[in-house]
Amino acid sequence: MNTLLENYLTLKNSFRKRSFSNALLLISKVFKVTPNQIMASGGRKRRFVQPRNMMCHMMYTKLNYNLEEVAERIGYKNHTSVMHALNMHGVDLKWDDDYKDKYQI
């Protein structure tokens, strides 16, 4: 039973890592930035923040990362930055047509 559970958890983690990498590459391609620029160390310019917000949204809603895991993978200090990114994703999705188009891709 323990081996079965360990295999399941290993497979699940492997899937999440590949999905994270695929999402990161897709978002970087759509926004025409590098994957490193999407990470928190990439800076605070709008052209880097919007793809980062979208990445946080994808990780939290589609890949089932919790707030702390998202913060750790993106490079934020804590989960509150992720909460802010999720809120800003909603605002941009509502008011920015270009962002909305990129999200639909």
C-alpha cells in the first residue's frame, strides 16, 4: 500500500513539474518575454508583471498549487504577493482587452 501511494505521489509531482514548465514556456512565448523575466526577480515592469500574474493564476487554479507553493516557485517572499497577483489578474482580465486576448490563447 505504501509503495502504491509513493508511486502516485511521484507521478503527481512529475505531472505538476512538467505542467509548470509547459505553462511557463507558453506564457513566455505569448507575451514575448523569457521565462526568467516572468519570475519575481525579472522586475516590476508591466510587460513582466502581467505574464507573472497569469502564471500565478494558472498555477493556483489549473495546477492546484497552494498559495505558498506558488510563491516559492515564482520567487515571491510569501503568499500575500500571490494573492495580489491573483487579484490583479482579475482586474486585467476585466479591463485590458490585450491581456484578455493573450489569456484566451
